[in-house]
Amino acid sequence: MPGVIFKQGTVAGSRIGFAIHELFARYSQALDMGLGEELVSNVFAPDGIFHDPSLCLVGHEELKKGLTTHDSHARTSQHWPNNIVITDVSGNTVKTHSYVIVFNTKGGAPTMGTYHDTLVKTNGKWLIQKREVWRPGEVKKDPRCPTDLNALEP
């Protein structure tokens, strides 16, 4: 169902939209505070994938280690996702596109980017199955994450 997914103002649309907004908040706060266990138990699916220009992480162990010890994250920045749009729904799977601004808490210019997510509903809770991040910068290649991140945005 590409395009408009829910009729504006419906209970179903409001519930899913709120749940997804809350998931993005859990992600940002856990990432910014270096809470690896929260990331793997309440944010990412067990076989979740995170792919941004600097790294490709697959599964809970890599996600926990990579997202809470990576130089540009743990306790030094604030991720502010916004303009979250549901682009597709199929059963318990939702695709979203959103903007993100990352503020460095030690000063410096903010970084902008976009999230391209596949979310899954598991045991009544929305989790990130795959997060692909576009942001300025050189892209490291990893065969486990084959998406060309530079092609995500026009």
C-alpha cells in the first residue's frame, strides 16, 4: 500500500503513528546515552541491521557494541528525528522515511541526514528491522549491507 496509508485522524493511524514516534524516541535516547541493552531489547529486532556511511552492523551483538562505542555516538550527541512519514504497510511490516538532525553536545555544527527504515511488529511492539542512514560523507562498502546509501536521496 504505497502512498497515504491511513486516513488522517483514524484510530489505527494514530496508534501506529504514535508507536513509531515512540520507537524513534527510544532509539535516539538509548543511542545518545550509550544504553546498548536498551537498543537490543527494545529498539532493534533480533536480526536487526544498522547501515550508515561509516558502518554496517548486523544482529544484537554488533548493534550493541557498534552503536554504543562508536566515536560519533555514545554520550556525545543528540539525535532528533523528525518528519516521520509511513511510506508502506504490509501486515506487521512498515516502511518509513524521516529526517534526522544530530547535534554534538560538545559544540560544532549539527549534521543532517535521513532514515530509511523497515519496522516490524513483534510481540505487540514495533522494532527496527533495518535502518539505512543517508548523511554527508564517504561511504564504506560492506557486502552485508549492499544498499548504495548515496542513491537513497535524490
